Amino acid sequence: MQSINIDKIKKLDNVVNEAYKRLRTNVQLCGEEVKIISVTSNIPNEGKSSVAFNLAKSLAEVGKKVAFVDCDMRKSVLIGRYKVNKSVKGLSQYLSGLNDYEEVVYATNVENLHVIFSGPVPPNPAELLGGNKFKSMLRKQKSVYDYIILDTPPIGSVVDGVIVAQNSDGAIFVIGHGEISHKFAKNTKLQLEKCNCKILGAVLNKVPTGDNGYYGKYYGKYYGKYYGSYGSYGSYEKE
Ligand SMILES: Nc1ncnc2c1ncn2[C@@H]1O[C@H](COP(=O)(O)OP(=O)(O)OP(=O)(O)O)[C@@H](O)[C@H]1O
Ligand SMILES: [Mg+2]
């Protein structure tokens, strides 16, 4: 298998690290049949890609075999954000038949973590993700990996996210603190349910930690919080 170096992996501070450990534990508690997990949200920028990548890394760190698949073929940030050390082939090239599976899956410098990048923007992302090739790729991966984490575009903008979620065993719903209204979040949840997507739980992301300087130290002041059960998600939407 080809391998790449992901250079710019941010070191998470303790609070964030703990939050990811809790998220990892909650994911593991979802049961053995939950292996393909999509990470979704309503609007851009709520933190799907960050949560998806850090969850994948966190599972790999405890020895799980993990594939991270970047299904955001319209606007991938992965290569730029993590300073991947060479040019790579990706999902769009595999799904459109240009490349074989072995040519698009990469081992990384994070032990146990394999990555499939999104590839160049195809003219028909939703069609590619809705096709049989994507389904059978996930089926094959299920027999190789303990977890397959799927990053997706926002479901409020394009249909791709829902299609990916439908192909997963369950979705993690990321909510950017202060970025969408409760009503909006509730609509998204209903939209996912209508499509028979199982929601595993919600991550309330970008939560201000409360000490001074809300704007001053952006990264230091936020952390991700995981609501493991559907029940606590329910209480979130009560207002
Ligand atoms: N918990 C957090 N604390 C601080 N910054 C964060 C946090 N989560 C994400 N960010 C930042 O917010 C921005 C958007 O994050 P990210 O790309 O993960 O969102 P996204 O939902 O995947 O966006 P898109 O829908 O555009 O793909 C990035 O600059 C990221 O570094
Ligand atoms: Mg993203």
C-alpha cells in the first residue's frame, strides 16, 4: 500500500483531548454493528472535518484499524489543512473508474489510520456517492477495518451528506455552538430521520469554555462536547 505523511496534525490541548476520548468511548459503546460512521452537520464550518479526523485518529490510537474517507468531493480541506507530503489520488477518481481502489487508499504516519482523499471535484458528486461502487467499497472496507469514518459536506447545502449518511451505520451530528438555531438543528435531525439515517449522537462543537477573552484566544477557548445518547440530544432541542 502507498503511504503518505500527514505533517500538520494539531496537538490538541487536554480538555479537547478528553472530549475526543469521551466521543471515542461513546462511539465504541454504540455496538459492534456500528462500523461505518458519517459525520454530518447542517451548515458549513460547524466542525465536521475536524471532528471526523480527530475521531478517526483517536480510534486509531487505541489500536483500532480505521479508514478515514473524505466524501466532501466539492470542497475538501484535508490536503491543504494537514499538509500532505505529496500529490494524491482520491475518491472521485476511484468512483468514476479512473483509478483502482489500491491507488487511492493511503497508509499514514498515524499507525492504524488509512485515508482516502476526496480527489478532484467531479461534475456529479451526488451521483457517484449514490452509486453501487460506493456501496460496495464500504462493504469491502467493513471486512478490513474496525471503523470507517466518513467526512461529508453540510446537508443543508447539498444532498451528498444525506446520501453518505444513508450508506453509513449511523451519523454523528455536529452542531457548531451559536452557529445554528435550535429550530434549524431540529429540522436537520428530522431530515436525517426521514431518510432512515440513524443518529448516533450529537457533538456540540466550538463551545466557549467561559474564561475571559472569548475572542482573544480562539483555539484555546473552545472544545468539542459529545452528547452520547439520543436522549440528551432530545433535551437539547426542547427550547
Ligand atoms: N472545537 C473547535 N475549536 C476551535 N476551532 C474549531 C473547532 N472545530 C473546528 N474549528 C475550526 O473551524 C473551522 C471549520 O472547521 P471544519 O473545517 O472542521 O468544519 P466543517 O464543518 O468541516 O466545514 P465545511 O462544511 O466547510 O466542510 C476550521 O478553521 C477549524 O479549525
Ligand atoms: Mg468539512
